[in-house]
Amino acid sequence: MAKPFILYAGGYQGRLVTLAFTPPSDDAPASLEVVAETNEAGEAPTWLVIHPKGTHLYAVNRKGTLTTFSIHPTTSLLSPALHAPISPGADGPIHAAIASPSPSSSSPQLSLITAAFEGRRVTSTPILPSGILSPARPEDAIVEYAEDDARPGPHERQTGVFLHEAHVDPSGKWVLVSDMGTDEIRFLEVLQGGRLRRAGGVRTKAGDGPRHLVFDAVEEEDGKRRTLVYSLNEISNSVSIYAFVAPSSTASSSSPTLTHLQTLSTLPPTPHSYQTTFHTWHAAAVKLSPPSPDPSHRRYLYASNRADEHNPGHNDPNGPEDIMAIYQLDKNGLAVDPENPTFTEVGGRAPRHFSLSSEGGGGGEKEGRWVAVALHDSDEVVVLERDLEGGGLREVARKKGVGMPAVVLWR
């Protein structure tokens, strides 16, 4: 029997669930089972982050706390660290990522960067060498975007600043903040000690509503490497591809740049039969397949859709399955056929988040063969097998009743 992979899922029912996924073999089908769970991550642990060393997991409670869990090195089971949950410094924390302004150091100083949707703040919380979150923040550890300075986008849902993500670039030094309400991607620099410096930003197309993004690096013909950003836009149901350049200068006024290269729609040709428009469709998450040493394994971009009005606090399991848009990428990181993606069903409704098995550090799987999907409205986690050559997806296992999941991570 194949060795199981470990996954962690959190959601809107206050449950942080540990699951074991066993891939299919000649002797048995795939399986996905709950092996443990805890309710000590708050009322709504809707985002999870794993320490780079795999020793700790940080749970972001949408209701307003950050909790540290220790990960057992052998069983991967979670146990709460011996300290009380701490405040994220703002109401409605929704996303977090780990930054390090000096990643090449033998003992880099890490910070947990948290974005607050309702609170309009980005907060830096130091991670102590023990892996515990420090309740003591340095000066300039909180950046607040005042509502008075906001220029909301044109869509009816864009009524002010809505910070949906604070994503850290590959250097660990720059934070890109997706502001769904004002059609902006804001820049922050992470300084020594975890302090934050505002560094400008860019406006996206009006009505985009940027939600999540991923970074990638491609090698150009001259041998130089270029960093790309794939920004998923929730309201316009699209993915915008940018070239990202971090400043070489250390001047206090320096700022990154984003240059638009391509925009891809995540929508199918027509909505569901009971719909006349795409008005209720909202894109949810975006991922890239990892590079492969096998030249026949092409790279793909995946973006999930939610076809019906989505209420995070409630779930409606009735209706058709939602779909994933799949684009094959060329060697420059752009879509080979930007007008004709492949669409595939994801096994249920409201895929708020999904992750590839290559993202986990403990499983040893480097090519992203398995895709775990958090289906909020279906209240399920589904695992799909990815065709490494053609990019397609097929279901191999599912588990129902996992707490209206909003996020799922591979160990």
C-alpha cells in the first residue's frame, strides 16, 4: 500500500481537520479519511500557513485570532502550542503568508504577514525561533489603508477597501496586497525586525477585483530569469499575467513594478442552463503546475470558478458542480491558446481554495500529481489526479462533512 499523504483543512464551522490521502494502487482504490481534528483554532479557521521547516501550522481565524500549532514530526498530527491565540491587529483577518527580509541568512528572521478584509490592515507578526508567534510587534508592523483615501471600483460589490490577500514574493522581502474593493495591487516592503514600509502599487483594470495571486519564474532566451505574477480577479472572472520587477536600489523610495502581459477569462462560453448571465459567477483561486524535468510534462494554469452567489457563512449544496479553467502555458509563462481553455468539473460546489501535492514539503511529490479542492458549499474535500502531460483532472477520492472548508493544504 502506498504511503498516505497528510492534508489540513479549515473552514467556517470552527473545525481544523487532519486528513490522510492514500493514492490508488493495483490492489486498492484511493482513499481520503479524517484522522484527527481540533476546535482550538477559533470559530472560523479559514486560512492556514505551514512554517518553512514544516514544524508549525498557523491558523487564521476569520473572527479575529491567530493560533500556532505544533506538527508532530512523525504522525503529522497537530497540537496547540503552549500559549494563547494572539490578535492579528485588525478585524476580519482573511489571509496570511510568511516573509523573510534576509532569506539567505543561516537563521532568517520570519514574520507572518496577515491581511484583514474588514479591518483594512496588513499586519506583521514576528515568528520566534521556537516557531511560536510573538505577541509583541515592532513599530511600523501595521499598515492601515484609510477608507477616506480609497477609490472604489465600479462594481456594486466594490464599496471600499477590501484586502483579500497579502502574498510574499520569492525573495521574501516584498508583499503584494490584492485589494478587491479598489482594483489595486499594493506593495509593501518587509524590513528588518518585521517592520513594514508602504511602497506604492498599481491599479488594475476597472472592475477586476483582484483576489489571489501566485508568483513564478521563467527563463528567457538570453538565460535571464523573469518573475511573473498571475493575479486572479474575482469580479471580472479573469487572470491577469504581469512581469514583476523588484527594485535593485535600497533607497527608501524604491518600489516594484508590474507590467501587464496577458489577461485570461476563467468563464466558459455560456453559464448554466438556469442562468441568463454570468452575474453571480466569482472566480476563487489560482495555481500553477510546477516545472518538470520531463519535457513531455507541460505547465498549466488552473483557476476555479463559483457559479452561484456565495455566502461564506452558509452553504448551499444543491445545484451543478463548479468548474476549473485550465490553460496550457508556453516557455515564457503565457497561455498558448488564450481564447480556448479547457474546462473540467471539480466534484462539487464553491471551490474556494485548492492546492497541488507538490506544494507540501513532507510528501516528496514534486510534480503536482494530486490536487486537493476545498468545496465549501458541498462541505467536502475532493482529491483529483492531474494528467501530467495533458493537464486534465479526474476525481479519485472525496470526504464529506469536513466543516465547510475554505482552505486545504498538503503537509
